[in-house]
Amino acid sequence: MPESKVRTHRKDPVFPSPYDAWFPDAPIDGTYGYDLDGLLAVAPVPAPAGFADTWRRWRREAAAVAAEPALTPLGRRGAHDVFEVAFSTVDGLRLRGWFGMPAAGPARVGIVHGHGYGGRDVPEFARVPADAAVIFPVARGLGALNIEVGAPSTSERHVLHGIDDAETYALGRCAADLWTAGDVVVELAGDVPLYLVGESFGGGIGALALPWNDRMIGATLVVPSFGQYDIRLQVPCLGSGEHVRRYVADHPEAREVLRLFDASTAATFARVPVRVEAALWDSSVPAPGQFAVANAVAQAEARGSGARLELEVLPAGHAEYPGMLRVVARAATATRAHIAASLASARTRA
């Protein structure tokens, strides 16, 4: 059975296709008819007029918020002292998450660690180095800590919340919350560079947030959502994108709002090393959207922006498959190595 292989954005041979055996009851073909060559050719959606200016304005507005973090000690976990953290963010919300400080000494880097649309019940340290401060913000509205705070708690309602206006759309507000979470890390851990980790929902939100925070020195985006709406709106899926697809079919004007929230568009503005873990098969987050995010980073790299793509091609996403635990463990190790390399790259640029 195939396992993950680390690849750059060269057109390497596609994995064998065991998906009929792995997912015999899947209602959707998670390849969407693409092989690896086809996925590596998926173009990011070009930026509409004012895209970068709008996101930079939102970043300035978030930076002006007094986060006023408050910590509640929860004890030691591995190499970190762990706390529940509460902080203020845009729209006057008070959100909660978890915060970890290295127990052995000062932090050399801060990690902003997002999550998928299922929310987060506990902090997960697999991708976090022992000498990193880390915040695990829970997105507005989602469990376990922020249910119905600022947004609905179910993915089908959350992904449509505020979609009538770019200034109120939940995806943009969640990106702003990631910025504030990063500002909290700096306030609590000191003048450290920041690195972003996000998976699925968190990977897409992370791609949207990454280019506009000058303190970010790198990122890992795992099976990122919200990429390439030109394709996402045409194909069914089992994830939150299906609710958006159906909504836009009935409300075509919403397509114009979504142009500001395409993760593939945002990733073309990347200026730092980005590791993308993208899946060949995924019925929840269509594979072409994931690869569009990776291809956008490659496009930014080709322009000499400072971005550098590290692409890991996964056999599948949002599903269990043979060998998956080994893939996940190696990916966590690879992220920790990418953090170290991103820090070295940032020092070189400085």
C-alpha cells in the first residue's frame, strides 16, 4: 500500500490507485478525475481588484485590538506548561483556546495552531517543537470552548455566516482571529517570530491569514480548504464546500464575496516558506482546491517573493487508509523540521 512521499512541485509519477479497495462505499470519487499531473496544473484564482489592500486593512484593524489575554493554569503536558487562554478580538468578542510555554526555558518561536471544522477538544503538540510557545485558538463559534460565540457552531451554518458582506463573512473574521492569536503569543512569550499550522478549515483560514502578518516566518497547511472556488463551486463534496456550492447556486451574487476568500488567491501573496500537505483523494475538501493552494505558493516562489514550496503528496485526506498513522507521524516530524528551516531562512533574510 502506498504511503506519503515528500515531493516538490515537479511532475512526479502519480501514486497507484487503490481507492476502490480503500473506499468501496464512498459516494463521491475523491480524485474528481485528476491524476497528479492534472493536480499540479490547477491554477490559483487570480486576485480581484483591491484584494491585497482589503486584507492589509483587515490586518491593521485586528492589530489595533487590545487582546488582554488571561491565563488559567492547567498543568504540565510533555515539554510545555499548558494554560487555557482567553483574549479579545475583532467585533468585541472574547474567545478562548489553549496556550503552551516551554517548561525548560524561553521560547525561540511562537506557533499559531489552527484546527479543522470539527473544532478542537484538546491541544495537540505533535507538530510543536519543545522550545516553541504555542497557541491553539478555537475558532469563533466552534467547540469545545467557543460554541455559538460570534458564529454558529455547525459547519453548514458557520461557513455561510455573514456571507452577504465581505466585512462580516465568518471566514474573514476567523482569519482576523488568527492574527490576534499570534499577537497574544508575542505578548505572552516575548519578541518571537511566528509560524502557522492549520489543517482543513484551519489550513484554508491559515492561507488567507498568512501573507498579511509580517511576523510570520513560515507555515504548514494540511489538506487546506477554501482553495479554487471556480472548481469548488462546480463539484459536489461531503464537506462544508457543499453548503457553499448550493448556496451560491441560489444566490449567485455571493460569488463576488467569495473572491476575497479564496485560499489559492491568498497563497499567491506568500512571502515565506510554506509546507503544503495535499491529498490525491479527498471527498470532503476536493483535491484540486488543495493543490491550487500549493501551486499558488509555487507561483509566488517563481516570482521571487521569498516564498518556497515544500509539497507533500498524501494518498488521501479526511479518511482513514492503510499506513495512515505512519504518514501522520512522519508529517509531524517534517513540520518540526520545516519550522527549524524557516527560522534559519528568516535569519538569513534578516
